[in-house]
Amino acid sequence: MTTRQQLLREAAAKEALASTFTRYAKGLADAFDGIPSQQGEFDPFWKGPAMERYRAHAIRLRRDMDELEDSCLATAENLRRRAKRLREDAANLTSQ
């Protein structure tokens, strides 16, 4: 049988992991800051097929990073919900 302390330790571990996912997600948002990806940002100094390939790739990567950020935040929220349930279960063990 799981003890109250085990449930609380598991809840704390899930909260810590959720914080890690949240911190990571916030870092992803800054990954492309300052890197040009819109067509007008290249015109003064870079034109041609290489620029078009880069721009298409940058747009794809930015979209993928946005999806990864959303996934990290959703995972963090799920971990926090599970941690809350574990703490509730631990509280119920002490009241029985």
C-alpha cells in the first residue's frame, strides 16, 4: 500500500517536473528573437533561392517551436493536475 509520504513525494516530483517544462517552454519562445524570418527583413542584403529556402525553413521551425511550447505547457498543466490529485489522496489517507 502506498503511504502518505510516498504520495506527497510523488506530487512534489511532478510539481518540480512541471516547473521544468514551464521554464523550458518560456525559453523556446525566445529562441528566434532577433533572427530574421519575414521576407522584408532580408531585402536589403539577401535575395535569391538560398534566402527563400532559409525563410521557408525558418517559418517551419518557428511553427514547430510554437507547437513544442504548447506541448510543454500542456504537459506541465497535466503534471500539476496529477500532483494535486496525489496530494488529495494523501490527505484522504490521513483522514481515514
